[in-house]
Amino acid sequence: MRVVICGGGVIGTTAAYFLSLKGVEAVVVERVGIAAAASGKSGGFLALDWCAGTPVDALARRSFRLHAELAARLDGEAWGYRRMEAFAAVASARRDLSPRRDAEAPAWLGPEIAAHGRIGTPESTAQVHPARFTEAMLRAAEANGAKHRRGAVTGVDLADNGTRAAAVLVDGEPLLCDAALIAMGPWSTLACRWFRLPAIHGLKGHSLLFQTGDALPAQALFVEYEAEDGRITSPEVFPRPDGTTYICGQPGETPLPADPAAVGIEAGAEAALRSVARRLAPGLGAAEVLAVQACYRPIARDGLPVLGRVPGVANAYIATGHSVWGILNAPASGQAMAELIVDGAATLDLSAFDPARLPPLKV
């Protein structure tokens, strides 16, 4: 059995890995590079129970456990897997909030920042380096017979009156398949030209990567930040075991480009994040910036993942729409899609994520 996976992000590569465990030939098609978009530019934060009370809770809890299992099975040190603490804080460029500072506040915070609660423990929160995790999943899949093909997915050839995917078109050339899986992040919306699928939008954000050495411990920070002009943003800070520190929280306005390689940095985004970093932690403000990044996270209209069969096509599937929780939920999503494709049903209830729950985009 050959399954062609359209997209080399974390969802596509984890699906390839779990398919490979079932003896399936998985072919990952990617036109830019593995983890070239959000899968390589996100924070990589993992949380066991932060989706509690939502339809995503069971998916997140299973995925959190799978992350630990994969790290033990495949050498998680290679992708920076570790448990960590997480703290909530408030900060302002206009006022001193230190009187609200909690006694548990991380020592590396700036003096005017108020950390007001530990919201994650090593039992409930963890992290990975997202690009290295994505790449490791592909390597593990390839060790079991999966393949990686460079090229742009330009369409799908349908057979049997449009009810079966016969081939995925890669740069216009047919790649025969027994099943096709769309896992192109926000670019999955391109598949609305080939199938009856809901729109997937791109939520843009910017991030910086600092070289901080061993200055910061395994403590994530989630901040409500008031800028000089009164605007409120929500920066997040993730020190990593490789000596770098990631900070995000500066949104973007430009629409999703047709080509993932064309994602750009918007004017003022880097300066705004540098200003936040200096305010949050003196060590960050003085550190070398290794990368200035932007990416689009995929999101459906109702904010839930889109996981399941493509309506009306027996052997076509889609896995996208994970918003900010793509890295967290990738293992359970990949496992569920492998089960659905090979066994006909997933052990996890995917009904809340059925693509047919939303109206198809008219193109």
C-alpha cells in the first residue's frame, strides 16, 4: 500500500512514521523543505491538560504521552525533549508591576515583571525543538521504508467518477497512490480546488531566536504585555536545552502567500519583539539574535483541527488546522490518521474534527 502525504511539516512526518510502523509505503511530498514553515518556527511547547474542557482534550493528552514515548524510543535528546516548568506573568512598558510579583517568580525575569503563578510543572509541561522533532520523525519513517520527494503538489487525479484518488500530481506529474493525505498546514486550503473541503486560514506570527547559553533554566513564560501605546500582546518565552531561547507574540497582518518560501518579516516586528525581550529579561536583551522568523499557523473557522476523510472520496484524507498546538498534537494526529487509513477507523474519537462538519469553500 502506498500513501502519498502532501506536506513535510510535523503532521505529515508523524503520519509517515506511524504509517511506516504498519508496513505502509509512505511518500512525503514537500516543495520547500522539511519543517520549512510553522513546524520549524514554532515554540515547541507541550502541555498535558491545557486543552481541558475542549474537544481537543483527549487528542492533547494522548499526544503528550506519545511525545514522551517517542523520546524514550527514538532518542529524544536529539530533538531537545525535556520536561519543564511554566509561569504566567504580566509586564508593562508603561508601569512598574513588581509589587504583584510572586515569590515563585523565575530569577531571570526583569525586576519590574510580575510573575503571578506557576501554571505548568514537569509532570504536565514539556518541550521539543520543533524542526529537529519533525526531521527526526521523517528519518524514523525512512528507516522503515518511507520516502521523501521534493516537489510541489499541483493537484489530484480522481477516478471512479471522482470518488477515488488515483494519483497525486507532483509538479504536474502523477504519483500513483492507494491513498492521499493532505497535510499542508494553512496551504491545505489549496486542496479545496480538488475536494469539497472547508477553508483553512493562516494565523501569522513572528518570533526571535536568541543565543543565551546556559543562562536560562527550563522555565517557560507566558506573558500579558502592555506596550508603550497601550496595546496588549501575549509574548511567550521558551529557553531550550541547546542554549537558545525562543520568543514569540508579535502578530502579522500580511495574507498567506502562495509559496511558503515567500513568507516575510513585517516592518517593525523585529524591533517590537526585541523591546519586549529587553523588558522581560535583561539577559535576553543583551543576547545575540540568531534568527528573525515568521510563520502561519493553520486554523479552521471553528478553531478545531480538521482530521478525517475527505467527503465523497473514499481514499483521500486531511490533517490540518491545529492552530498553535500543532507540535503538541502531531503524534496523536499522525497515529490516528495512520489507523484511519490502514484500519478504517481510529482508536481516538475524531468525530469533532470531521471535515464535513464545516461548509466547503466555494472556488
